[in-house]
Amino acid sequence: MPSGTAIFTDTSIEVARLLREPEMKKAIEQRLASYDITVSSPVVIQEFKRRVITEAVYLINLLNAKGSYEKVKRHVTNVLPAQWNRKRQICLGMLDEIFENKDDLELTERAKRYLRTVIKFGVSVLKRKVGHVVSGTGCYLSNYPVKEIKPYKRYDLAKKKCSEVYSLCPVADFLKEKIELCKQILNTLSNLPNKTEELENACKFLQELIANPDIIHQKDPCLSVGDLLIALESHGIPDFYTMNYKESLIFCDVLDQNLIIRPNNPESTETIYSNNSKPWSP
């Protein structure tokens, strides 16, 4: 990797760089501009594809079915169930990127063109903005190209589960290489009270990994413990940048990283947990 000051961006930051309001994008870019190198990883790319590109395909299909931008926006706002809130927010973020003050027919066509651009070029734009992608897990799904089978109609995004492509994916080998680091994280998690659901899942996953690393692909690690894998991929990068702090507080503490938390309000000041000012108070 090139030398210089480096910051690692997780999935929440990369999604916000594409879909959030201009004020948020500006705040993020100001932070990143203070570093020589912006770094991300294969699992971040895989999650970006799963969260953004997949929802772009969903929206373009919905536009084809309903024939109306306004109807699609009302459907996303009013019909998607409460447990799909992240899907709703990502979909609305993309729809809001379409210019306002146009009639519905023009908005519908504009939305289709924009979504097709996101589907075809979203990953390449992410990679260009990041500048450097660590080899990390070597996630096969992150490298699988988005294929347009029929414009505005059909897209191939590859299979979604590690267990379906494990013979092509080196994630298990990556985890074996990181086994001592995994043991350190497990020791911390095992002694941590009131764990979040994600940290509980990570703790269970690490126990299973250490017990039998040869079958860990069956647990679909990129889907089930993405935050853990991203943390492992970021190891060695001094600063970790995120909008999701609960899990990152623990992982960055173990990995001796500085943690920079971007608040959801673009006008709010970022919180920085310095590696030189431990112990941290969550």
C-alpha cells in the first residue's frame, strides 16, 4: 500500500458519500481530505453492492411495473414494512438524488437513467473515490462484475451467500491467517456485558471459527458478521471512519485504531476516540 496518512472507510461512510444530502457529503469529504490515502476493503464493496446496487435493481423493476416515479416513492415510503427500514432509507436516498420540480413522466425516465448508472458504475465510482482497496478477505462476491442482461430490465449480481461460492472465495484462508487476532477479539467479546446483537453474532462466529476453521464458510461470514470481517480487513490502518459506532468501539479498541464517528446530523461535530487516550468510555 502507498505510504502516507491513511484512513479506512466502512460501508456506512461509502453509502453516505453516494446517497446522503450535500451537507453530509461535504462533511465526509472534508474529513477524508485531511489524509493522504483513503482505504477500504472487499467486504465493504460486497456490502455496498448488496445494499445499494441490489436496491437500485429493485427500484428500476418497481419503476417498470408502476410506470411512475411518484407511485414508486409512495410505495417505498408507505408500503415497505417497518423491519425494512434500512432498505427504505437507501431506496429513498437514491430516489431523492433525482432532481425535483419535474413532472412525473420526466422524473420516471430520469430515475431509470440514474438507477441504471448506479447499477452499472456504482462499484467503479466507489473504488475510484476510495483510491486503495486492501486485499483483505479477497471476497469473491465483491469482485463479481455487475452484468446487464437486458437494459433497464435484468441484471446479474451473482449469488448472495458465501456458502454458495466458497470454492471460489478465499475468506476462510483469510480468517485462518488472522486466527490469533480473532482470539484476542473473542476474549474481549466474551468478557463484554450487554453486547449488541451484532457483537453477539460475532462472538458466536469466532467461537465456531476457532473450533473448526475448515467449515466456517458454511456460516456465510460476509452476510452474518460483516462488521467483524471489515474490522479484520482494516487491521493496520491507523484511523477507522464510520457512522456505526457500537461495534466499531470494541473492534477498534482491540485493533489499536483511532475511531472517528460521523454523526447522522451533518451539522454535528465528529467524535474521535484516540488510541492514545485509553481507556475509552463508550
